[in-house]
Amino acid sequence: MSSILIKSAQIVNEGKTITADVYINHGRIEMIAESIAHPADQVIDATGLHLLPGLIDDQVHFREPGLTYKADIWHESRAAVAGGTTSFMEMPNTVPNTLTQKLLQDKYEIAADKSLANYSFFMGAANDNLAEVLKTNPRDVCGIKIFMGSSTGNMLVDNEDTLEKIFQEAPTLIAVHCEDEATIQNNMADFKAQYGEESLTPAMHPLIRSADACYLSSSKAVELAKKHNTRLHILHISTARETQLFDNSLPLTEKRITAEACVHHLWFSDSDYAQKGNFIKWNPAVKTSADRDAILAAVLDGHIDVIATDHAPHTLEEKTQRYAQAPSGGPLVQHALQALLDLVKQGKLSLEQLVQKTAHNTATMFQVENRGFIREGYWADLVLVDLQKPYTVSKENILSKCGWSPFEGHTFSSSIVHTIVSGNLAFSEGQLIEVGAGHRLLFNR
């Protein structure tokens, strides 16, 4: 590891912005001061740039193993780093599903060899693998994932006894995807009967995967968590009504139930289906502008604790099928920070709030060890951004393996200039630097 000296950066950290130098040595932040003259292997002049903690994305799907024709850890971690995301937590609906400790360890071994970003992987829950779930080590695994809505393979947990036992006995944080499957299936049957499957359109997606389906499932998860005092985290909140399930009166360190918003639910609304079609087809669905605005308000007032991506690539061929055949999900990790910086420019949130919701709170909530803040002694996971340099998304600069983005053609107001991962300069001035793998995240639990 080389030493790095960052000069004259506008550091956004812990609710304030200051201009200072940062000295990085042996992977960690060794010194933060108004002026540092220490010799370094690399010197970065950050005059006019803002230095942020690297984003910690608590929900991505990198598709490896088994679905690597559409994404893999090597490609998607590079896209993450180019977008200022220095750490990710990846989901278990790969092929095979991550339902045993051996399959979980296999993914860690792939990442240790291929990931440019720091990494962790969720252990998957199913109706029949409770014994494996209970072996999960809270120290070096981010959490347990439950799909309380349709998913890939054997991962829909709809057995009531199994749910009760997982919520009661889970050794660490449970993250849940909440959509009520019976409601969705009934809605789909109604729409097929009324319109015919071939006439269904993406604009019907938020009506089929409805707000009621989301609330019914989320409220059930909250009820179970309160019953068993479970450490619960509800992913990708997509409706205004759901935001009221969460408490904003407690400090984050005292919350047992937390929630996540995703970039696409803060950016798009149902009016965008006419132009974007299946390219904004996600589960849960992008819903109304009123839902979008309520989610942002909940992020700002503390009902929702973190912002993530739910990065979930599919091939262009898959996404250009008819609505009923096209899978849900899309690539977001490369452009999430720039999208949020656009919201900052629009006055919808501050830089300090952005940092809190994408780095500080994620680290605090998951109890990530020595990351998520710009502090002396912490790992140097950092991103330098130029708020005055526009950046247009095009096929030529998309790094996700799928080769497309819902932001294609959009010009963001800012650019990612440098990204530092565990003390290594991994992205600089548009170029990825192969500095070896990121680190496995550890947790203070």
C-alpha cells in the first residue's frame, strides 16, 4: 500500500464541511489537519473538490455465481468504485441460492479474488434451512436476507412457523424484501383477465405490485420484529404509507427496526414508465410522485435511515421483452452518487445529509468496523467529487456488464474524480486502477 496525501479538500463529514488535508498510510487515515507537509507516495490536489466517505451500499445483486451472463462481481464492483461506492453488501438470490454456509463462503472467496470494492454477503433464508441460518457469524456476515415476496428459486419464505422462528432466533440483523405474494398474484390474475397477458404494460406494474401489497408485508414484518425484539431492516421502501411504520424519535444506535430507501424510488415516478418502460421495472415498483416525495421526506426526517441502490442488472435482451416476461431490476451502482448529487443541486437534500444516509448511517446501523466516516484511524474509503463538472451517461462509459443504464443519455451535474478503497487509489480521472481486491467487511457485534 502506498501513502496518499490529499491536499485542500472540502471534507463533508459528520454534519459539517471543512477544508483540510488528509494523510493516508497503510490503508488508514493517519492524519486530518488544516495543512499537512508529510511526504507521500501520491499527492492529490483536491482544490475545488469535495471529499466524502465512500458509499456503503447495503443492497446489491451482483449475480455471481450462476447468472454471470448478465453481471459478475468483477464488473459490478468496478462500476461501484467508478461511482464512488467503496463497500457493498450483496444478496443471496444467486444460482444456487446462498442457503448454506458453504455456498456463502464460496461467494466470499470469489470476492476476495475479484472485487475491487470492499464486500459482504447476506446469508439467505428459505422455508427449510433454519439450521444453516442460525450458524451465521455476526462478526463477518452483514446479515440474513428474507424474501417476503416472490423471488428467485427457493427463497420465498411464506411458512408462518419458519418466519416466527427466524425472527425469534436470528443471531444477527434480518433484512427483508416486503411484498405480499398473495396480493400480487391476485392482482396479476385480475389484470390478465381484464387485458390479456400480451396487453399488459410497464405502467401497470405499480398497480399489480401494489402499495397495499407492500404495506401488508412491511407491517407484518414490523409486527413480528416487535413481538420478538428482532433487529429488523426493511429494504427499498416504495410507498408513502410504509414510511409511517418507522420511528424517528430514537437515535439510530437504539433503533431495533430500520428502513432503506433506494435511488430509483427517490428519482423516478409512475409518469416515467411511458418513456422508460421496463428499464424502470423494479420490485417493489416505482410508484406515484406523491410516494416518491414522501420517501424523500422520510429520509430527511429520520423515518428512513439509509439510501442504497438495489443494483440488479439484467441483459438488454431480457429487459426489452414484453412486460410480463421482462425481469425486474436494473443497474444503478455506478450512477447512484451522481443522482443524489443532482438532488443536492436541486435543493432537495444537503451534502451532509447525503453523506449521513449513504455512509455514516449504514456503518452505524450494520455496526461496520472502522468505516463510513472520515476519521483518524479509520480505513480510507473515500471519494472526491467535482460538483461543477457535468457528466453524461452513455453506452461507452457504462461499466456494468449488462451495458445499459436507466440514466443513459442523462447529464449529471457532477463527476466522480477519485475513489480510494481501503487506502488504495482504485479510480482516478476516469480510469480504473487494478490495485487488488477490496477487504471483507467486519462488524462490531
